[in-house]
Amino acid sequence: MMDGDFRTDFVRDPVGLKQFPALVLNADYRPLSYYPLSLWPWQDAIKAAWLDRVDIVAEYDHTVRSQRMELRIPSVVVLREFVKPQKRVAFTRFNLFLRDEFSCQYCGSRKDLTFDHVVPRAHGGVTSWTNVVAACAPCNLRKGSKTLRASGLTLRKPPRPPAAEELRNMGRRFPPNHLHDSWLDYLYWDAELEA
């Protein structure tokens, strides 16, 4: 492989760059978000530490080198200045699925999720927290543009706007596929300890 091809492949599929993410904590030592978990690429964590924006509280065993120095890769960083959590929850597909616990609000299935307007748009329904729910593709097709009564479907719980704290707590129940050991003390610090 030519040198230029190697660089292009490395940029397109930077396996090495995907490794060693840093957990980002607010100044109160809580993650900025649980789901998605607040992670930075290791390069951003090193840059923020270099600019004195974060303190490194845990490191990986791996290092990176420049011509003049060698640094251990940060695994947990804490912001020096507190970032006020958002009170308003953005109405996004992801947050909708999180509110509905990644399950169809008609049958409970967790496969082929999409979203459905409870009161169909054809009947004047609006796209809002109180009218949109997560739905599996079969239930969504079954309901179509019919009302709940006409479709024979029932909701597991009524749709409503979630509170920011509620979504943060809900996100903790859906951890990412990989949790580094150095993160665990910071992810569940407020959980009750076993006696």
C-alpha cells in the first residue's frame, strides 16, 4: 500500500482514534449526559487539558508521543467550570425513544422502531411530545392514519413531555456497549452502596 493510501484509509477508518474515549464530567463530577454518554475523543481530552479547561482524573495505560513529550491518554476528565444542565428537553427522535424506553407504546416490541402520531396528522394531529410515541413498524402500519379507537390499538402510557432530569435518569438504564473500568465510580456515584 502506498503511503498516501495509508493516510487516506487511516482518516476514513480511524480505528485507533475511536479507541480510548474520555468520559467528560461536569465540575460537580457528574457526567454531562448519561445517554448518550458524554465522551470525547482522546485528542479533544488532551487538547482541553493542555488549554487548562479540564483536569485529568483518570488515565489509560497507553501513551501518545510527540517529538518532545510523552503523555498518558486521559480516560476521565472533569471540566474546570460548571456547565449548567439544560432544563428544556429537545424534541428529537432519540429523546422520544428514550422517553418511551426504546419500546413500542402499543405492543412493547423493541424491534423496528419508528414513531407514530397518536392523533394522525390527517385528522389534525400535531408533531409534539403529547401526540407522538415510539411504535414498531407493524403497529405503525396497522394504525396507519386511523384513530386509536378505529385501529383497535391502545397506548401503554399516555405521551407527555419528559423532564430533563427524568431523561437523564432514564439514560442511566441504557449504558453504552463499552464502559471502561475507570468510568464506573463516576457513572453511578449516587447509587446506593451495598452493605
